[in-house]
Amino acid sequence: MSSTSADFQNMYQALCHSATRRPDALALAYEDQRFSYRDFHYRVQQCIAQLDGVWALRKGDRLLLAWGNRPAFCEVFFAALALGIEVVPFSTKLKQAESEDLVGHIAPQVVLFDAALQDWLGHTAGARCVSLSDWQALSLPAPLPALPIAPTRQDTALMMFTSGTTGEPKGAVITHGNLLCAVDAYAQKLNLSEADSTILAVPIYHITGLSALLALFTTLGATIWLQQRFNAPDVMTTLREQNITFLHGSPTVFILLCHAVRAQSHGLPPVYPSLRAIACGAGHLNEGLIHELKELFPRTTIHPIYGLTETTSPATIFPDDVWGSEKCGSSGQAIPGLSIAIRDDEQRELAAGEIGHIWLKGDVVIREYWQRSEKRPSCDAQGWFCTGDLGYLDAEGWLYVKDRSKDMINRGGEKIYSLELENLLSTYPGVREVAVIPCPSPVYGEEPVAFIVPDDQRQLTSDAILAWLKPNIARFKLPARIIFTRTLPRTHNGKVSKRQLKTRLAESMPALSTEEKK
């Protein structure tokens, strides 16, 4: 990349730079539509004229954007950022009953919605509500002769709401500076450039879609193949036909892609010579999935990512190929401009190798949350953010994430990290997915229970898996029960919902035919 985030004050300036530098390069492809950087930039300028000149939106106004993975989303996104309007990307999966109050607290001036999915958003009080079909029927005005005062790095770009798995949803207030630093980190650590291309099939309203793909690739002047929804066979077809060089997704995405590759290969070794790198975040990349990815994509480097919405996507990146690395199991090293501290329950800093709470501080870390119509600090007085995760740093500064604090299992005083047990179980032949949760125990307080999704080719049994586990882990870590299931429940952002698994377990316990450890 010929420029860094230091050259720009906001994300719109980064797009303008790409349009000036590479006007004829392909910016965005969607179905049968193709947009060069010149075309895309012009359409963004027209959207700016609509937002500012027609709708009279001003810096600090709030725009709720619920159009999903469509070119219009991308165009309005950059137009709003150019004007200092705060964009609230909104999940197209949310229902009225669960999110109507949230929309009221957001109090947007404009709501852009898809009537085919969320017609209820069209009745948001106090907002100009425009459906996708009505927007597409508009004749957008010509670009403005000049823009208002440009937003700065300190100004809010996004308000991204967490999934609410730990309580009431709260909005991470992300600045232009946060986004620009995240883009720089990905470009530098993964060696990405204008020559790269990617597929944006994950939800664009999540931080991976917005920061790690849309913002990153437009700043690079690279190409995005946008898909309305994730469909594994379609992704693999595009990957092959368009010589895609880079993919970024969650473990769930790559599990489904591996399944699609095997289905399409008809027993022959798949070949994807253009795919240079895979980045995997939004969940732990276990050893079983790493092995399967390398088997299917032998020429592709695999990079685990650790990050959160509150870090604008990246916090640590595995800079080299995790396959065969002595650091396998690590989520990588801190990105430039980020510091990591491991602290105990009293917030005392721990030495290398000691497990504690992961705290982060740096350029990508948000400083505020929006919750119930008001802002509140997200960090302590020194700017440190507590992630809610447990892990340790080795002597060379590599981060190893052990578990979510709330997912750690306390069995009679012995700590069991669900990610550790999931990682091991993932390597058992025939295990497609696995999730470990605590189960109440009258003797030990808690014991681990493993939910396993078998692949279609093998018949698995609890006895065989437990016999395989016994030589490999301490006895107290053995699952009290192994439950086979066809699927694992997911949150709106595609992560395994351990809350729903706990509910399922509690409801089924009286009827379970359990197999106790020998």
C-alpha cells in the first residue's frame, strides 16, 4: 500500500486516494454489476449530495443502515463518513420484539431498511425511513461542488452494537482513527496490497465485514467481490473463477467452506493456486480446523486473528503460517500501536506464562460505549480495556487465549478452559464441530460437557472418544458427558451460542442417557 493511515483524517479520504490512484481498477463486484474506483467514488459523491443537500443531514447525526451486503450499503457508508455522520450498521436478522427498544435508544435521524426483511423499521419514530427499493428508485443528485468541513480522526465513524450475549447490548463507539489504524495493521501484518482480492460474504454489518474487508480493501485500492449472503459453494466458485487471493472469516465460515470443497472436489485434490492467505477471527481457530484447511489449501498461509468489536477488529495477528509453527495455539502478536497486559483478579500484572485477564490499550481500542441513550467509558483511567477473556503471554510476547472468563469451568477448585478441551477434541477423527460448557455437579460444583457435531462419514461413540482423551489430558478435565448433535446454535453474528447450549442441557438433563467417566 502506497499510503498509511497517517496520511488521512477520515475513511472517505482513504477512498478518494484509491480512486485517484487507481481509477480504472475494479473496486466492487456484485452479481453482474462491476464498479471501478472511478464509478464507485462518483456514486458515493452522489450519495453525499443526497444526504447533505437533499436530506440536510449534518455532522453528528446518526444513520441506521440495515441494507445488508449490497453495493448501496457500501456507497451510503462512505458518504455518511465523508460528512461526519455516525453510521449504525444494523443486523438484517434482528426481529422487532428483540430490538425495537434498542432502535429507540439509538434515536437515528435516518433509517435505511429492507422492507422485505424488516418492514417494522419503516415506522421508527422521529426518523426519515427509506426502504432499499425506494432508494434504488431515486434519481440521485449530482455531486456537491465542495464538501463541508471534513471529519477528523477523533470523530465518531461507527456505532456497532455487540450481540448482547453477556447482557444488554451496548454500542462500541468507533472513530475514524480506530478504523484507519485497524486497516494499517491488517495491511502490514498480512502483507496485503492493491494486487489482492477478496470475497465479502460475511455480514457487512459486523466488524469483520466493515473493518477487515470493506474498509481495508477500499483503502488498499484492491478488489471486493460482494455477495448478498454467505453460501459456501458460491464462495468456492468465485474463489476459483476469479482467482481470489485472500479470505477472512470465522471458524464457522471455514468449516462450511471445507465441507463445500470436499463436496465439489469429487475425491480429487482441490487446487486453488491464487489463494495466498486465510485469516480467521471471531472465534478460536482450533488445531483440527487448521489441519483440514492446510490439507485442502496446501499453498495458502493460515493466520489466526484475535480481536473484538471494541478493537475495531484486530488486536493480535499471527504474522506467518500457523501450520507447523512452534507457536501453533497462539493468536499471534500485538498489532502495531497496541499493548497487552495480563492481570489477576486484583488487576496486578502477571509474569510471562501466567494465566489471567487480557487487557488491551492502543490506537484501535474504543474509548466509549453507547448504552441506553448515553455514552460511558469503555476503558479505565489509563486507557486499558478489559476484554473479558483469559490468556497468557509467552516470553516473546505471543498471546495465547485460554477462554472467555464466563466460560471457564471450575471443577472442585480445578480450572478447566473450554477452548483447550475444544481444541483437543477437534483433532479427533470425525469431529466436525465441538463446544464445551459447564454442567452443574452436586460434588464438584461444575463439570465439563462436550457437544459434538460428527461429520457425515463416521459413527462416533462417547466411549471411544473418552478412551482416546484419557492419555492426553488430566483426569479432572475429562467431559462428564458427551452429547452428539446435528448442529450447534449460533448467535446473530455466527458464533456458537453457549448460552443456548446451557439452556438445552438444563432442559434435557432429566431425560439424558448419560455416560459417566470410568
